[in-house]
Amino acid sequence: MALQITKNQGIFEIKGSIVAENTKSLQHHFEKLLFNSDKVILCIDKVKKIDASGVTVLTKLFRNAVESNKIFYIIGKENKKVSNAFGKVSYILRSDFV
């Protein structure tokens, strides 16, 4: 399934799979957003599949945002496929952003 990113009430929702084939474009897209904004909220509740490269990219984006004093929330703790894939770094996942 192709990766689809939509913006809904200020939250970027990802649908599909975050896998090696699309992580470069995903990383580039969100790096640009973080460069031009102080806050990015990403919802991965509807992600069907995520592999190690997807986890690596999202973790890298999170760490880069923290180092740049930017807010980068990743909502997806309730999605068991996603939270299981994050393993030891699942601390970066949130249930919501409030």
C-alpha cells in the first residue's frame, strides 16, 4: 500500500506502510516541515506496517527535533503493530498530544 500523508486540523496523518521503499521521501518531507515550523504533530495510528527503517527514520526525526528545540509529537501508542516495532524506543510514542 502506498504511503498517504494528509493534514487534518494541524495533525499530519499517515496511512499505509512505513517501509524501506518510502522512508527517504518521508524523512525529507518531515525535515522540511520541521525546518519551517516549531511544531509538527504526526499521527501513525492508521499505519498498517512499519519496518526497522521506518522506526529509524521516525526516531531520527524525533531526536533532531529535540536537538533543535522543536516539538515533534508522534501519536501512535495505541497501534500495537507500531508500538511493538518501536520496542525500546517506544517512549517517543504518545497516545495523544494534549
